[in-house]
Amino acid sequence: MEEKSNNMTGEMREELANIENEVLLSPSKRRGKLIRWAIRQMFTAILYYFFWNAHPWVPKSLWVVVPLALMSFFSIFSFNWFMKRKLRKAAGSVDRLDEALKQLKEEPPAE
């Protein structure tokens, strides 16, 4: 049973390492996302400039557009932090599972 538990937790740890390598944003990916974000915001600003007086709801829509733009901006920088935090929690769960499996192995079977 020890080989199977070590194998199972080892596979889980390998999977967590693979996820960390695949999911986390590299600096070049982050730069690309920031460039696309800046282009979107410039496009939005240009549209607001041209359509500001077109409808009375256009200035009021800034109350929705600006918070969404800020959330998008902050999510680019906070994504790695949140993912690392989630991966640490998952690694802690794998460690707890490994400890529980060791305790089950050490306990004598109840008759």
C-alpha cells in the first residue's frame, strides 16, 4: 500500500508542477496581454470621444466601463499570485493526504 500511496501522491505532485509550468503567465505573455489591454482602452477612448453627445447614456456608461477596465488591468497582474496561492493550497492538500495514508498504513487493522 505504501508504494501505491507514494505513487499516487507523487503523481499528484507532478501534475501540480505541470500545471504550474503551463498556467502561470510568463513576462512575455503578460506584456502581450498588457499591449492588447492598452489597445482596447485606446479604442474605447476614441469611441467615447466620437459618441459622447450621441446619447445621454454614453457618459453614464463610464460607471460600468471604467471599473471593468480596472478589474481587467489588475487581473493581468494578480493572476499569477492567485494561481500560486491555489497551487500552494493544493500542494498542502496532497501533503495532508500523504500523511493520512501513512497513518492508515501504520494503524493495525481492527478485528
